[in-house]
Amino acid sequence: MAQTSVVVPEVGMAAAAAAATTACPCPGSLFPYPPPRAGPGMTVRRKCLRAAQAELGAGLLNGLVESMRASSPTHARAAAALAAGVDEEHAAWMAKHPSALGKFEEIVAASKGKQIVMFLDYDGTLSPIVNDPDAAFMSETMRMAVRSVAKQFPTAIVSGRCRDKVFEFVKLAELYYAGSHGMDIKGPAKSSSGHAKSKAKGVLFQPASEFLPMIEQVTQRLVEETRHVAGAKVENNKFCVSVHFRCVDEKSWASLAETVKCVVREYPKLRVSQGRMVFEVRPSIKWDKGKALEFLLESLGFADCSNVLPVYIGDDRTDEDAFRMLRQRTGQGVGILVSKHPKETSASFSLQEPAEVMEFLLRLVEWKQLAKARLRLRRRAAGADAASA
């Protein structure tokens, strides 16, 4: 998974502890496109270019704060990093993780004779990353694109958000929803087309139900203990807790990190991981977005099948579990990372931002519609030939 040609990756909690010791056409006839590009805050993605701590006594917090800096998409050093000659690194990274738009024909060619199943992260994939997590709304045009994809392929939203909350954002009853990093899965309330198999109806799976009382307790503790940190926001996502520090002054990051660690230390059955400007507190069970992907494929009747092509699009560290699972399938899956800048990933392809995700989805819909139209024409021609014979 490591890429020697890329910038230093975002560092997780475990790594911090160790430190202590071609433009493509889109179907404009289907939907208005392109949408307005995201503002300057989305344009520059923070890349961690700092060398390893030179001082032997750096300690856990210093490493953790560096990890927090690395996850900041608007950090001040990003501009300097971009000006420091990272073009070559970016080109090398893009050679290993080419644009899914530029490689679109290759991707759909891999689906020949297979059922495509779509898996989509929400924040940073279908909606832009925003300061207020409660305001991460997706555009109506994106919603139309996702609805159209669901008419052609089984489609699931896999998010760290509470399942009910992400449903309120997406508002499409024909999708599968896997909230809390895949620990809360529910099937569609209605069928979009005839593609979903009957055994997938009524799916409801919650492998971490026993942790609900503990999650409630740790949420209350974190709310109390982080009150003094201006800008910190604690979000109860049912089977996990998110502590957002996107609006926290960098001078307070070390204090916030230590506070979160101290609280979670009292709950040995919980663990902390880090995403894009957020700490995630969740049960220490062997379940993640990759496991959720496998479960959904099995629910759809595609367990251990070679006639399925899962496509997963996501932007966060937690999506790497799904990307790794697809890698293990060897030719039986497509992982697409949403990122403007190089970082370590197990994804095979990349897209820069939600606007490109929407373009990819629209092209996929158009490709499927054209494929169906060609099939109908061939059948009519065959019928006409049979009738004239």
C-alpha cells in the first residue's frame, strides 16, 4: 500500500503512539452540469511534508498534533507545500492512481458480464467538507445523479455518520445505508428497479448493539470535558462518537487530543482513530467499512461471486478498509479515492472532488443507458431477421 513517491501520509493514532517510542464529457442532456466548483477552502488540501521529529523526546502528543495538522485541508502550510515543487510527486502519484474519469472506459470494460454495485461515502464524496458537520448538504443535482445511479445499479451509502442522519442528508429511500462506519446497516425502503435480489429486502444489521449504552456515556463525558475547547463539536453517531476539531484553534489541538485520549482510556472496549479533522471513538470490534461492503454484497446474493464488480468511492482514512478489501478481490472491484493531493491509499483510481464524483456517476448512468439501448436494437434486429427468414 505504501507509495514511495508520494508525500508523507496522514498519521493515525497508532502511528503517533509509535513516534513516542483528461477532462471528460458528461451527459449534459441528463442533468445541468457542471455545478459551481467548490470555493478556495476546498481547493487546497493540506499535505504533511514535515520531516520526522528531530528531538528524541518528542512524545505522543507532538506526533498526534502533527497527525491533526496533516488532516487539515486548509492548513496554512499547504500553499507553501504546493509551491515547493510537489508537481513531480503529484504526477508520480497520479500515474499510480489515475483519474477514474480518464480511465472510465477501462473501468466499465472490467464490468463486462458483471453486475456493478455502487458504494459511496458521504462527506467529502457526495457533499463538500464544511466547517459545520450539520450543514454538509448535498446539492439537488448530486441527489439526482445518485438517484439515477440507483436506478441502474444496487447502491449503498457507507458513512461514519449516524444512519438516520445521513439518510436525512441524502433523502433517497431506494438506497442501502451503512452508518457508523458500517455498524448500522439497513436495506432500501423501496426498490428503485428490479436489480436488487429478493434476499436483500429488509436488511438490518447492527453488530455493535451491545455498545449503545457505553457510546451514550462516552458522548456525555466528551461533551463535558471538551466544553472549554472553543470550536470543538461532539457528534453522537449512534454506534460511534465523532469529535470534530475543524473549527478549533491549532494552539488547542494538543489539549483536545489529550482530553479525548483521557476519556477513552476509561473505556477499554472503545478505540480512537482519526479522520479528516475529526477523532472517531468506536467499539473495538472487527468491523469496518470493508466488512460492511462484504456484508452488503452477501445480502445482495453476491458472496464469493465473480460476476459482480463493486465500485467504492470515498475520501477518508476509514474508506481505506473498503479499498483494501477490494484489492484482496484481485480484479473484482474498483476503489476510487477522492483527493486533490497525493496520500497513501489502497484505491486504484482517484477523483479530485465531489464535482468529479458527480461527473463520474453521470457518465456511468449514460454508459448504462446506451448499453441497454444497443441491446434493445440488437434484439429488434435479430427479431426482424428471424421474421424475414
